[in-house]
Amino acid sequence: MSCLGMAFAVVLFLTGLASYHGFNLDVEEPLVFQEDGASFGQSVVQFDRSRLVVGAPLEVVTVNKTGRLYDCTPATRGCQPISLNTTSEAVDMSLGLSLAASTHLSQLLACGPTVHKACGENMYIKGTCLLLDSHLQIIRTVPAALPECPSQEIDIAFLIDGSGSIDRADFKRMKDFVRAVMDLSKGTDTQFSLMQYSNLMKTHFTFSQFQTARNSRSLVDPIAQLNGLTFTATGIRKVVRELFHSRNGARVNARKIIIVITDGEKFKDPLQYSDVIPEAEKANIIRYAIGVGDAFQAHTARRELTTIGSMPSEDHVFMVGNFAALSSIQAQLQEKIFAVEGTQSRTSSSFQHEMSQEGFSSILTM
């Protein structure tokens, strides 16, 4: 072999050796640290050469404070809980689900992915990390503060059935339901308008009038029933063309929603749904249809309701047996309309930790 070939072989050999690091594992007399904290040992890092930091992310420390870190010393074979004064925002963060130690500086990053933040009727799940110094005291929190609640604009127009087939008591129950839905929007950037229909159409309040109103009761309580026939398709067209217009306070970038409440099929309406639904879809208006009463046991009535609602029907069409049962769908409707990606309703468990990505893993490079 030539000298050049020998040199090349040696370089390759040394390169191969350099990629391996040796370590010893004591299997005869291992050190065992035990604590009663829930999930103690979920995460472990060696810190400052002489000790270990161990996470117990499910340990309940106090009310609204979940997760604890332990300082474990091999010399004493014992662990002590680390006292940390976290911010008031760090609610149930599951501190210690992930840990990372600096290889150069004596610093530790401890993270929790389940910080709860309420925004209106929704609960957001965020992640927070604590950067600790060599004395295991907080240097700073990452991020310094939780993000502000999102300000997604939502414009919701109610189209309520005021035809003669609805008795006075049920019409009042429908108004109570409308008011309850409006009250659920507190803490969100949502505005409302309302039109009542029979064979007559009446706008009771626009988005502009909602902006200046004292409360939902002052807008909804004065509404009197029109009576008459059931022109549902005509009502939808009128809402699309009139209420969702800038002159009535509709916002350009808002998510547009119409909620139609009816007790049966349209009757003697000069318009078909094929005349009006494409217009609503072109305007990007999401349609929720609520059918109330026995009429929707009939296949034709159910089919009409699914035509009114957006697709998929299971997310946009609701049926209840009577007007008293409207309250039973408030939470479902709230979740469909106001809940956003990464959130869960305070009263619902649709999302648990599926969206809590921040803090599940961590790395410290300084």
C-alpha cells in the first residue's frame, strides 16, 4: 500500500473512533430516588455535575398549580422539592414534563405544556418554560407573558320564525334562547343582528344598533311576533343582502354566520332554497339551522333543514323536540361557533391536550 493510501486509511479510522463516546452503567448498585409526587421521574437531567433534577409534572402543589421539580443529590441519596415562585398566569402548567440542562453554563430549562388561559367562554392551552440559574432560581419565563386572547371578528345574524304556527309562549322561549346565545359571546369580538320572518320581514336590530345597545335584553325583549306564513328562503336572502352589508355595521374581515330557527317547512314562499343558498355560500356565510318541534320527524322537513345548514350537516344542523329544549343545545352551538383551534370550552372536553404543543419537549443551547 502506498504512503498516501496508508494515510487515508488512518484518517478514516481515527474519524470513526472520534464519533463514539464511552460511559459506564452501574447495574450492581444503582442509585434509586423515590418521592410520592405524581409522575415523579417523568423527566430527569444531570445538573451541575453533582446532582440530578427530576420532574413530577402531575403533582398537584396547590390550587391551580400542577407540576414540581426535585433537586436530587447522589451523595445523600435524597431529593428536595425546589421552591419556585411562578407567575399567576402559569395555571396548571404541568411543570417538569420536559427538562433540558446547559452543557456550558449551569442553567436549566423546565417546561410545562398545559397552562390554561380563559378567553371569553373558551379555554386555551399554552406552554411555558422557566429558565433557572445554578441555584435553581428563576432567571426568566419563556415566553415572558402569554399571548393575548385572539380577536377573531364574528358577525352573527339571527333569522327567527315568527309565523302563526308558533304560539306566544314558544316565541318567548325562542327569544330567551337568542338572548342566551348572545350572552355567551362575552369576551369575544362578536356582534349580532336579528331579523324575524313570516310572509312579512322585519329587521329588529342591525350590527350597528347592537354596537350601541346597553345589553341583549334591551334588544330582544321588545320583539313582537309577526304571525303569518313561513317564507324561510326569502328571509335568508334578505339577511344575506341587507344585514350582512357594511351600511348595517357588517365587518369586511369578520367570520359571517346566520342562525336560522324554524318550527317547520317553508310555506307558499315564492323563492326556493336553490335561489338563495348559493348566494349565501358566495358571500362565505356559515349557516346554522335549528329545527324545533314534531314537524322534523318527517323526511321532507329534515331534508329542508339540512339544505338550510352548511355542510357537514352534523356540525351545522340541530333538531329539538320543542322550544323548551332549545337550552339543551346552547353549549353545542357555543362550541361550534366560538371555540377555535387549540381551545376547549369551559363546559366541554372536546379538546384536552391535543393542541398543547409548546413545552412537550425542550432544548437549551446556550
